[in-house]
Amino acid sequence: MASVTSIISVFVLLGGLVAAAILLRRYRDRLNAAFVKGPLSIKSVANLGDGSRVILIEVDGQQALCGVGRQGVGAITLLPRSSHQGEVS
């Protein structure tokens, strides 16, 4: 009887770990925004397929468009600063 209880407790423990991993992966961006304060922020991500992504980042008010793929990360272009950012028309 003790071995059945041990097996059930192992499955419950593994299920809890899987659930925690799924929740952390799903809410990763919100957790990073809440706990990490710095000059770099990710504004948008677009998946291009085949493991490639285009990411819009902002560093100290300057926006950059970056490509992320299997070969690494590369800056595609720096976007010009807008003189009316944050203003409501």
C-alpha cells in the first residue's frame, strides 16, 4: 500500500512542476516587466517562421528593429525618434 501512495505522490509532484512551468512560460513577459527595470524594453515581437523573429526594442527612447534567428541577433535598422511621442492629439 505504501508503494501506491509513493507513486501517486510522485505523479502529483510531477504534475505540479509541469503546471508551474506552463504558467511561468505563459506569463513570462508580464513577470519580466514587473520585476526587471532597466533601459531596455521589448515593444513587439513578430514570428516569421522557421525559428526567426523580428523584434522591436526600445533603449533609452531610441527604437531599433532586430532580427533574431538561429545564427544569432542582428540589428536591421534604427528607427528615427518621433518628436511627438507620448503626445495625444
